[in-house]
Amino acid sequence: MKLITLASLWLAVAGLSDKEKTALSVFSQRDHSHNTPAVLTSELSEYATNAELSNVRSSFSKRQYPLAAQGLLVHVRSISSDPLVQPGKQYSQPFMMLNGCVNEFNSLYK
């Protein structure tokens, strides 16, 4: 648990990478109002690929969805303090969409 916390703190300090910004932008262009489990899996897997989240991508490719959900939760937590995802900022809406979908995905695989 300490390792995850330290990694999350380091990522929060480092800020959003260009890949994460692109992944958030692409993710926000999708309609997330009628997500089925299959659609959530597909879209979050694509997000993980675009954001270069290698551990999460690996979990998706192995169909280890509970691990993928946990990895996404850690990722969302790590970027939640970035100034660009705060209310009214450039990536606020995409982040809120991602956060909602990750929480929904996690509830499917707890």
C-alpha cells in the first residue's frame, strides 16, 4: 500500500503527461450516458492504452478486470489533484467523465 501511495504522490507532483491529456481528450469525445459493461471495458481499456498505463493495459489484456479497476482507481486518484482537472479548468469535464466511468467499472468488479 505504501508503494501505491508514494507512486500516487509522485504522479500528482509530476502533473498530467501529454499522453494523459490526449487520453482524457479522446475519452471525453465518447458518449458515456448508456455504458454497458462491455462498452465500459472497451473504453477504459482504450484510455489505458492512450495514457500508457502499462499495468492497467496488461490487466485488461489478461481479462483481470478487478486488477484493471484497481489500477484505474489509483490512476484517477493520482491525477485528481492536478490543476488542469480542477473545476473550471481545461480537463475538468473529461476528468469527471473518467472518474465516473472508473467508479462504475470498479463497482462491477469489486
